[in-house]
Amino acid sequence: MTMTGERFAALWGSLSPIGRAGGDGGYLRHSWTDTDLVCREWFVEEALDRDLEVEVDRNGNLWAWWGSPEGDGAVVTGSHLDSVPHGGGYDGPLGVVSGLLAVDRLRERGVTPSRPIAVVVFTEEEGARFGVPCLGSRLLTGAFDPAQALRLQDRDGIYLADAMGKAGLDVDALGPDPSRLARIGAFVELHVEQGRALDVLDAPVGVASGIWPHGRYRLDFSGEGNHAGTTRMRDRHDPMLTLAHTVLAADEAARAHGAHATVGRVDVAPNATNAIAARASAWLDARAADGDTLDRLVGAIQQRAEERARHDGTRVTLAAESVTGEVAFAGDVSRLAALELGAPVLPTGAGHDAGVLSKHVDTGMLFVRNPTGISHAPQESASDADCAVGVEKLTDLLARLSQ
Ligand code: GLV
Ligand code: MN
Ligand code: MN
């Protein structure tokens, strides 16, 4: 293995035990939990070991600076450390570890940047705890209302305000940070690929062309709770039936629109074996290659849900929790990455902080091959050798951008 590969394995090995669940080996790294705080401490220690200046911004994102945080035209790289429930280890942390190692490699190569360089860790990228993905970057850029953020609750009813306050954040300061944003000249997020395109192309690293528009929608179904043994089938108003038909309709509509629709989370009340449910909620994740198709897809699913609710004598409402428009990485950073790195260029259906930043900052993304193609699950993978290539390519790009 190359020296970068060995260094990658060593640094990776210091982070990878944190938050790994017993059993399936997936990760439980939800923002502002004790595990997340240990991940954040890990990052701060690694940054300080490198003589980087560490800052926590007003939204809880972590920044490690080589050069002045007040300087203009900063070149920023990084990703996130939080995970989905039982997620893989690479989604997020790969970009953070690679960013730290790229700083080491720039120094070893004798690069003297003429702009500040920073490694950033965005908070709550997955939205796994508080429901809104890329919350740290959305708050930073003003794409999400801070008052609404403070009212977000996790599944145990804990408010984001309390979770962040407990971790020592001044939650009254949450909100847009235009001067910080204005000081960033370029942002590059390196990420594990969340499909198998690079494996098929036999390429260790790729460059992102854009991100599909996507959204999260909450469907609330209500009916009539009743006895499972005594209620005649024709007398029922069962919201679970409406939910089940809606899940099937979402799958059908996504296939018909050449899009993606997923219901991966449901909540049923009272959740009893011998009672017809009174209420149920389902979260729809919908994504498509363009915004019109996404709107038509969600409209079709809503229509089918409402039709079925009329048939079942139940009620259904659909509300968007977060919607992200189409992202095209078409600026200098992305062009430079595609030209200089000689890597394949791919679109993705996955959301990233880079997509949020791209509305304000010249932004690009690199992907590292994931031989299983699996992500948001424990089987997500990347070899140390490919990760080392990712670090070297990221270093090449940062060296060019920081001149
Ligand atoms: C983020 O990982 C997303 O696309 O859901
Ligand atoms: Mn993810
Ligand atoms: Mn990610």
C-alpha cells in the first residue's frame, strides 16, 4: 500500500470505532448525541494536532483553518460526521478524513497557499435526528428559518434548541452567516459514491455533475381505532390500509416517471397487534432528474393517497418537510476537477451540503468508488487504496484552487 493509503488506514481507524452499532456494524451517529460529541472531539483533536485553528460557527458547524478564518477567497473542503440509523461509515466521514489528510499532503508537497484553507464538518447533514437534511449548511446559507429549526423535535420529543444548548451552543445565534459565506471562494466535498457507476467504469474517483432535485414529505393518515377481533371488515376505517396502498402507489408512480420514491419510515398509533390503528404517519422520500418530474411524481402519489382514503373512509394530508431544487456543478471548481483529475463525471440522486453551498459558492464534488454500490446501510464500502487516490486527487485540486 502507498504511504497515503497507510496514513488513511491509520486515521480512519481512529474514527471508525466511534458510534458503530453492535450487531450489523452500521453506525448510529446522530447529531448532538453523546456519540456525535465524541466524533466532534475527535475532529477538534486532529485539527489541533495539525496546528489548525478550530472554530464552531453560529450553527454548530466545525471549521479547522490553515490560514486566517478572516481571510478572503478561502478554499474549503469537508463533509459531515453524522449518519442515518445503521448507516455506513463512509458517507460523510470520508470527506472529513480526506480533508485533514489533504492538508497534510499539501504541506508535504511544500504548497504555500495564497488563500486560507479550511476543513469543515457540517452538522445534521442526514436529517436523521431532526428531520431536515443539510440543516447546518441550510442555516448557514439562510435556506432554513432558524426559528423553525429551534422547534424541530427528534423522535423522543427533544427539541433541537435543547440538544444544541446542552452541547454548549448559543441557540439564539442560529441563522444565516453571510459574511462567513462571502469569505469562501471555493468548496469541494469529497464523498463515497452511493452507487456502482465508478466500479463499472473501473475508476477509483469521479467528479459530480449535479444532484437530482429531491424532497421529504410527511403523510399523516387518520381513521378509526377499533377492536381487531370484533370490527367487521366492512365497518373499518383503517389508516394502515390507506398507508399501504400509498406505499405501493409511490413505487408504481416512481417507476412510471423514471424517478425514485421511497417510504422507509412509518409511525403507527397505537401500534398494537390487536387493534386497528387510529393514526399512521409515513415519510416519503422522492427524487427525480428534474423539478417538473418531481412535482408530477409527488402530485400523483398524493392523488392516489387521497383516492384510497376516500375508499377507506380515512383522511390523509401530505406536507413537504424539505425540498431541494436541482443542482448543477457547472462552475470553475467543477470544470477544473473534471479537466485536471481526468475522472469520469457523474450525476447523483443523493443530497449533500455541497448542493446547498453551490447556490452561493463555486462548488464541486469528488466521489470515491464504492464496490458494493450500497449506501445508507452497513455494507457501504471503499478500499483504503481508493481512498488514498481520493486524498491525492483532492490534494491536487486544493493545490490548484489555493494558488
Ligand atoms: C443524504 O444522504 C440523502 O441524500 O438523503
Ligand atoms: Mn447520506
Ligand atoms: Mn453524505
